[in-house]
Amino acid sequence: MSSLKEACAVTGVGETAYTRGTDRTPTQLQMEASLKAIDDAGLTPKDIDGIIPYLGGSAVAEDFITNFGIEDLRFSAATPMGGASCVAAIQAAVLAVAGGVANHVLIPIGRVGFSGPRIGSRVRNFPQFKVVGEYEMPSGAIAPAQLYAPMARKHMELYGTTSLQFAEIAVIMRDHALLNDNATMTKPITIEDHQNSRMIADPLRLFDCSQESDGGAAIVISSSDRAKDMRQPPAYIMGVAEGHPDSPSTIAQRPDLTTLGIAKAAPKAFGMAGVTPHDMDVAEIYDCFTYIVLCQLEDLGFCKKGEGGAFVEGGTLSLKGKLPTNTHGGLLSQAHVVGMNHVIELVRQLRGTAGKAQVPDAELGLVTGYGDMGDGSLAIMRR
Amino acid sequence: MTLENQEDRLLPEPDPISRPFWDGLHQHRLMLQKCDACGAVRHYPRPVCDQCYSMDYGWQEATGKGTVHSWTVSHHAFHFSFKKDLPMINALVDLDEGVRLNCRLTGIEADDVVSGMAVEVKFDDVTDEVTLPIVVPAGG
């Protein structure tokens, strides 16, 4: 197989209303989002012949076969990397389509993070959390905020990074959410609000943490050849990769707490795409916590390790800044649907349909995933 | 955020690989896995030595001495059994043997914790069967 560069494109996107409260199941939510994405692509449900469901999202490939009447599903797979799953699934979909196994791969996500069990009890059931479950959770280190806080503290100690710099990220994500009709957060916040928000796991405050949300989101991946004749302008996938950090099962045993798995994905994806971070018009960066955005900016190469704090100062990530980031409001202020909303926002930016959050003439952008104990994934797309 | 699972405290579920570690703690000894072939110490317990790929291993008792690598102070209990302990310090501890623990740090105020501070391992019998490692300031 030759290079995967631009072999495939995102041809359809769909999402439900994002809410804090629902009577619907995660399966219903992802079926609705999937039907919207398939329609957006100009396809019918029976055209889907590949599916990468989200492990932990309740629906499996069989559910889609049954509900959509798919006669011959030719490809199914899973990318169990928590918040890195959705973008890692893009790599798997590209391999399946470029390899001729499937024509149109659906990547759905649906969850009831607000209405269902909360994160502290939810993560204990993930097989990827088995090690943490045995050796760390009994001592009280249970939730992602508690497990990630020592990484943020180490970064602050080594590089002088501050909570005010985390606040800058939180405030800009909120500003962007206010431009979005489908955001769960609808009131502005200030740096002071962030600093006054209650401490969860020092140094992470409440406003450093993402939302718990209910919703579904889905995309369709097709070959670039087919995409040219489909309903929407294609978002071509120029480069895509996943990366796993050292000591992927536990942060505690990681030699360098301040480097994430995406540091290994970035050279592969940028290399495939033949572009650099400085070429990006827009970035959708997985933001389960403010610190995780800052660290990824370094690992992606937007700045050197340790300079992320200074990089985000002065509105760099705002719509009018040097690197408009999470133009939909992100997990911090739009909704937490495991970052599929980030993929969809990038596609909208490249189509020019991002509404009030549109980056003028956006041609090139990236989307990242981050999950579990530091897994990373990265896709670079162009219009 | 409500704590919907009002169950008893979270306990480990040892398997044959990790059982000697938990049995050691029960006897107030911190046991670390050691490769029989190359002597590398590893933690958490697992089947294969990532230095030489040997699957033969034994156990050695750790000195229980180490330093704080990083830490967090939890002000929110994500499980109801820790509510009474807030605020609660969890430290990543560099043991002298070259591996880390993630465990409670007690016997010190949160404001007084600094990275690099020397700590020593103690043992917290949380049930009749299960003992967890904790650390306290060295010589305290």
C-alpha cells in the first residue's frame, strides 16, 4: 500500500442536541447521530459497510447491522483508547477503506455522562483501568482529575506553568461555546471565576475540568475518489496517527510525567501530511482538562516542552488569535462526547459552515484525541 | 456530583501474579517483583520482564525509603468511602529500588509537601484481609 495521505475523507457528520439530562439511551443517541451523518454524506444506512463503535458507548456493530438493515458488514473494529478512541478510529477506518475492505466506515459515539453513572464509578469498569483499579483506586486515586493532577503539578514545578495559564484556556473555550447554539454552557466566565472555582484535585480546579454531558455524534469516512461525487465538500485526511505513552497503563510509573502519547503520534501524522504545526489555520484539541490542552500543544510542536504556558497567554487560542482552538467550545464548555464533537467541528471549519465561530478561509486544521492514562491520536485535514 | 454507589470501600482484586505483593503488605512488608534472569525490579506486578523478556521472577522486600515525585490534594471524594479523609494527599513516590508507588501521604499538612521530600512506607490495615501502603515524612 502506498501512503495513506489523502486516501480518504470525512464525508458525513452528525450530532444530536447536547444536553445535561436525557431519558434516552446511549444507543438511541448514537443511532440518531449516525443517521444524521449518513444523510449528510448523501448515503443510506445500508451503504455503511464498516463500523468502529466506541467501547463503553453501549452499542456494538451488531446493533447497527440490526437497526440499519446492513446486509454485509465487511469491517468492524474497536480502538479502546478512551478519549483518543474517536481520532484513532479514523486511522483504522482509513486503513480499512484504503485497503479495499470497506467503502464507507461509520464511527459513532453516544453516551450519557450526565444522566448515567458518573466518571468516578464509570472508569472502574474499563479494562484499560484494571491496573489503576488494583494499585491506585484503593488508595483514593480514582477519577481522571486525581490521576492527572500530578502531571500538571510536575509541569508547574519544572517549567513555572501557572493556574492562571490554565484559566486562560478555560475562559477561551467558554467564549467559543457562547457562539455555538448546541453548547451546554451558556454563561461567560472570567479568569477570576476560574480562580474562585473550587479545588477538585490540586492543582486542578472545577473550571479546569470538562463537562459531563449526554449526546451522540458520528462521522462517515469514505475514499477520496468517492468523496468527490458525494453530497458535501470532502474534508481530506492528510495525516493520521495514534501514539501510546511510556507506561500506558499507569501514570505513576511513567519516567517523564510531562510527555503524552501524542508526542509519538505527531511526527508520524505531520510527516504523512507533509505539513507543520505552523501551517494550521484551526486546531480542535482534546480538552478533558485545561492542562491536557497545554501539554498537547507542546507535544504537537506548536512550542517547545515547557513553553505551553507562555504560548497560551494573550489569547493565542481565541478565534482571533494565532491558533484558533476548540472553536465549538470543546469538552470544557460545549459538551463531552469523547471528542467526536472536535472532529465534527474541524470538518465544519473546513467546509466553511462553522457559523459565528468560522475561522475565515480555513483550509487546514488538526484534531486530537487524548484518553485513559495518556493515549494520543491526531488527524490533520484539509478542505 | 453525587456519589451513587454507596458500596463499601474500593478493594484490590489480586490475581496469581499480584497475590504475593498483597500478601506481603498484609504482613507489613513491601514486596517488589524481581527478574530472576537479569535482576531488574519492576512494579506493578506483571508476567514479563521488559528488559530481558524472562518470565521467571521472584520477590524482594523493599527498603521502604523514597522521595515524593509529585502529588495531588483531593478536595472531592470520587467514592463515598474517602469523604471522611478530605482533604487527602496522594503522592507518587520514587522508591529507592527505582519504581514508584501511588499512595496516601499522611502525617503532614498539604501546604508543607514539597517534591523531593524524603518519605518512608508504612502500612494501613484497611480491612482484616487488605493492607494498603502509605507514606509518611521520613524520620517523623
